[in-house]
Amino acid sequence: MDSHNFVIVKKAAKYLAVTIICLLGFSSVSHGQFREEAFTQTYNDQTDTTATTDTSDKMFTFKELFGGLAHKTDLRIGTMFASSMIIPGISQIYNRDWWKLPVVYGGIGACAGLGGYYLHQYNLSKKAYETAYAADPSTPLRIDYGARQKGTWFLIGAGLVYWGSLMDGVASYKSDVHPHPGRATIYSILLPGLGQAYNGEYWKIPIYWGCIAGSIHFLYTNNTNYQRFKRIHNEATNPDIEYTGPIPAETAVWYRDVYRRYRDYSIVATALFYLLQIIDANVFAYMHDFEVSDSISMKLEPAVLPADNYYASGTPAAAFGMNSIGLRLGLRF
């Protein structure tokens, strides 16, 4: 090694040693780096009348729910939405949209009742056909698949009415802040991309829809191939039948496992993209008014910082006792 390279290595080792010492000092008494108030203050907009109840220390109380339904206190949008998922119509009661309650319950009840009726007719026709076929294979009875189709569509209709009641409750929620982070979040939960549209970031909608649609496409394709090779493997290893297919059992089980793994990856990808667009809607609704100037600078330097109660007590701290040794990062924007 020549002298030039030796000098470079020596300097790098020195800088590395200083960095390690600073990090060790930071980790030993790291509580001195932060003010306790940073973890207790609120960042809600004080002009929002719902800001006083929008805290993380109180997730849900029945007192808050019943107080909101009686219009004595403000109800958080998250509490209203979660309660409406369990008992449809709570959002309409809180928003004083009383006339919508018959629509919600009537629509859900009628569609669910008709769906159950037609599915019951389908099951009766299926049982009657199986009994008649066992006695006479040439029976004229047929299974009523039309009843099954009608029942399925009516149940889908009941689900859509339920979904619409949730969407209506969130859209009718009154707030002094726009965009409201809770509303943007729930919009994205109910319909991917709607939270981005609410925030005015329409260009993100094709991206998320493309990612979710692509993941669902690969999920369907991989699951189809998985089911195919699973069936081939079962037929090839069934001792009761003579298998004459072109794909041997060893090849079928290999492809079965591969496509099952790809199917699972597709499920994870779909869930991650769905969750990502929810987080995106929430974060950018919170940061809607956040402005960054053109003058951006960063300064990183070693520092000896006193404990968080030093200035309050006025008592000097020991050099390496209550003090913390670490890195000071300064951002200016």
C-alpha cells in the first residue's frame, strides 16, 4: 500500500471512530436529545371544532358515541364510521339525515330478504332434482339456476346499499377543515383512489388503480394455474384411475407449488397497494398546507446536549453524566 492510500485509510478510520463514539453516546442517554413536550403536544388545527376530541389516547367510548347521537358532543369521524359498520344508520342519525334511515334499512332488508328467498328456492329445486334423479335418471325436473342468480344479485344489492350508507355518512360529516384527514382515509378505505381525488391529487388515481388491478390480474392468473396443476397432480397420483396425461406427477407438483407461491405474492401485493393508497390519502391530507421554501439547507455536526430538565432546574450536569453526546441535525426550509 503506497503512502497516499495509507493516509486515506487512516483518515477514514478516524472519522469512523468518531462517528461510533458519538452514536454510542447518543444511545446511552438518548432521552436527553428530545423534549418531552414533543410527544404530548397536539398538531390539530385549533379552528377545527372536532380537534378537541381527535386524540389518540381515547380510541372509543360508549359515552362519546351516545353523546354524539344525542348531539351533545362532537363525534369523531372514525368513531362514527366504525359504529356505522356494526349498526347501519348511525351516521345518518348523527348527521341528522333522518329521512335516509328508511331508505337504508328498507333497501338492505328488501334485498337481503329477496336474496335469501331465491337462494332457498334454488336449494329446494336442487334437493328435489337429486332425489328425483336417484329414483329416475330421466326425470324432467331441473335445478333452478335462475333462482340462484337472482338471489346472488339481490345479496350484492344489499351489500351495495350498506356500502352506500357508509359512503353517505362520511360525505355528510360536517367539519371545519378541508381536506379532513379522517374523511380522506375512509374514502380510500371504501373506494381506492377516492381519497386522492378528495385531496385533489387526481394523477395518483391511475397509478394505484393500475397497481391494484395488475395485482388482482396476476392473482387470478396464478390461482387458475395453481388449481389446474393441483388437479393434474391429484389425477396423476390417484391409484383408482388410470392417468394418461402428458404432464407427469413430479412436474405437476413443482408447477403447483410455484403458482401457489406466486398466488400468495399476488395477494400480498394487492393488500400492500390497497394499504399504501390509504396511508397516502391520510398523510397528504394532513400535509395539505405544508409549504417548503426554495431555500433548503442541512447541517450535521457532533454535539453535547444537556438533559431535558437542565434548563428548568438550572443545575449544571456532569460532563458525561446527564449530558448526551450525539449528532445535531439542523434542517432549514
